[in-house]
Amino acid sequence: MHLAASGEGPAVVVGDWDDVEAAVRVALSRHELTFARREGRLSDPVLVYIVHGVRDERGTLRVERSGDPGAGAVEITVACRLDPATGAARARAVERDVARRIEQLRGEVARPLAW
């Protein structure tokens, strides 16, 4: 996994595209967030999750792949935008945690939750 050189911007990870939904659910829960709906099909190269939080936060989580998932692991970019009052640091933490979970699941059928 790597982040933009400045520490700003989306997280990028190499992983299995079919692990994205599971990684999103787990990582969001760590930040007391969930998604109300997903825009796009799991087979699409871009998924956008409409995010809600326990403190009425709102935002989006965009996950995009580069490459063909049928060929194995692909590069996955994770970008989160939350209400400005929530803070950019929290959005970056969500990005990192989604990417970290995708990385943990790469090549695995299942994996216990561990941070």
C-alpha cells in the first residue's frame, strides 16, 4: 500500500477486486461509519459508496480499479470525502484502513479481523 507523497490524497493498494466490499464494510465500521447505498455494480471498475456516520456525518467513498480483475490482483485507488466539519484527517484514515484491509485480504479466502 502507498499513499500520495504528501500524505494527502487517495490511498492506492494492489489487491483482489472481489475483496473491496468486505474491506469497505470492515474499515467503515472502525470509524463508526456505514454506507447507505452503493452506486455501481461489483463488476464495474468504479464503485461509489454513500457514507453515513453515527454523528450524522455524510460523505462518499470512491473505489476504482486499474486493470482486469480476471488477471489477478489489480491496483485499487480509495478516495474518501466527508463533511468538512468531520475533518480531512478522518477521511484519510478511512482511505488507509480500507486499503489496509484490501491488502490483508489479498489472496485469502477469509481472514480474521486484525488492525
